[in-house]
Amino acid sequence: MNTRILFGTTTVLALGLTACGSGDGEGTDTEHWRDATSVEDGGGMEQLIEDAQAEGTFNAMGLYEDWANYGGLLEAFSEEYGIEINNDTSTGSSQDLINAVINRQGQDNSLDYLDTGVSFAEEAAEDGLLAEYTPETIDDIPEEFVSESGTWINHLGGTIAIGCDTSRVEECPTNFSDLLDEQYSGQVALPSNPTASEGSFMIVHAAAEANGGSFDDIEPGIEFFGELSQMGNLIPVEADAGTIETGETPIVIDWDYLLQPIANDLEADADIELEINLPEDGQVSSFYAASINDDAPHPAVARLFFEFLFSDEGQNILLEGYVSPVRLDAMIEQGTVNEDALAELPSQDGIEAPQPTLEQREANQQLVNEQWDGTVQ
């Protein structure tokens, strides 16, 4: 029987627990998995499954059910292996996850797995908080998505896109250059301020690419939005599904994986068609980092979840959440991709847009923090 019980902001899934594990890990030695950097190091997949089921519990934080289809991912993992899920959704901030790992050292309620921004994962790795572990499908993952330390791997991401309400905009923009047209006066919005948001920060990178800049020269992106603001096309409203539905923000620049579910909901609930275009003149992608707590209370479960996350099954479940899983190109080539889920993306060509390096992000964030508020009124 499947049960999902909410205790405050912690979701517990206890699905099909099997007799091969006690559910609390008592009397089972799984500590050797802490030193295992691959499933072979720990004794093989059968041993990993057996030890994970003996531990019986997976601790996570901030894996919202409607974010990248994590709800479906956790449920599938729990059902397949008989693992109870403790998922604290009181916060999803990367810093809060890192703080939990630091503050809960040696405690049973610490986290097994982390989903954070790349910069947070790299800082945690430098502080010795993350375990080195390589999943079996690592050969399908381009090296630019894998940390040099082997402690974190990009697992899901997306591309900046332009969403447009076709019922309120006669001719939808498809590129950044189009947004400078006077017909879009008072219609263009960002989801947040790029000084405080990863998404909008990446939008500035894309705008820089579209205006003669680059990831090493982001100022043209800042200047572009300054011009867009000065001419009245960019409005100072944080766009979301509600502002699109009311017509307050007919044109929104955001991640493709965030715009697509909004488009589906608006079409179903309000008969609004949100057209989504990937701008050809300025493209940027950004991927989140998956990692394992070096002090995970359930070291076998943490590594089994990592294997599941990067398997065909796990990656296809993420794809159903409109994100681009990191193994998308390989799965398309191998014929293991969920074609129906792939067809829901704005592009079916796989991962094409580049993403800035950690060094570029750090330098550009400082520049945006210094110049944005004075340039974009």
C-alpha cells in the first residue's frame, strides 16, 4: 500500500518496504560505502541494493514535488527499492542545504543528498563536505558537467527562453533583438532581480551574447536591459504565472522548464496560449549540481539514489518535469529517451546552449551587483 503522510513540512513516503531491510539500519555494517567512489568499490550493485534496503531511509531537503518532477522521482525510487523518504520542504535554498549538512554533523537527521547551485556545490566540496562518487553512467556525461574533484555532477538544467501570451501580443518576439521593438512597450518582464536570482542572472548572460558580449564580457547584457527599461518595454514587475494570466506581463524571459508547465496550466485553466521560443541570438544554459553528503547518515542509500538519478529511468523521470537531464544527448543517441517527454520541450535537439564557468559566474555576479540597479531603472 502506498502512503504519503505530511508532518509539517516534511514529506515521508513509505512505499512497499521489503523484508530484506529493517528500515533503521541497526545491526548492518554499511560504513564501507563512505569510502566507495563507485558501485564496484563497495561490492557491486546487488550489495549496494541490499545495504541500502537495510538502512531503509533517505534524507533530503528542498526537493519540491513539482520541481523537475522530483515528486515522481522520489516516489519511483521508494517503490523500486523499498526506501522511506524523509524530504524536508520547508526550504529549498542551496545555502540552507549546506547549513543543514554543517549543523547536523554526525546526526541521524542530516542530509544524504544535496541539489544545489554549482557555486554552492563547489564551495561545499572545497570545505570537505561532499563525498567523491561516480555513477555507472558517467561515460555518458560530458566532462564539463562533472567537477574536477568528482564530488558533484550536473544532473538537470535548462535554457533561457522567451514566453509570450499570444492572446495579448500580436507578433511574439523570438530573439532578444526583437524585444527592442516599440510594439512591446510595457510588456516585457523578468522573474526577479539578477542581483539576487540565478535565473535572471543567467538571462543577463544570454542578453550579453545577443548584443556583442560574451560570458567574459557581460556588460552588453546589462546595457541591453538598461535600454529596454529606458524605452519603457521592460517593466519593474516580477513575472510569474499569475502576472501572465492577468495580462500584467505578456512577455516573460525565464527558463524553458519553468515556462512550459506554466504554459500547460494556462492553456488548461484559462485558455491562454503561451508561446515559448529559444532566442537564437543569445543562448545560455545552467545546470544544478547533485552531490552526496560525506557525512550522510545512510551512505548506501545516498549512493543508490545517485545511481538511480543518473540511470535512464531517473533521467527520463526528470525529463517529464520539462528539464533537460544531463544525459539527454546520450539517451537520444542510444534510443532510451522518453520520446513523449522530449516532445514537450521547446527544442528536441538535446543540450546545445553553453553555460558559464564558475570563474565567469563569480566575476559577472560582482559586475551585475555593481551596475544593475544604476543602469536598469
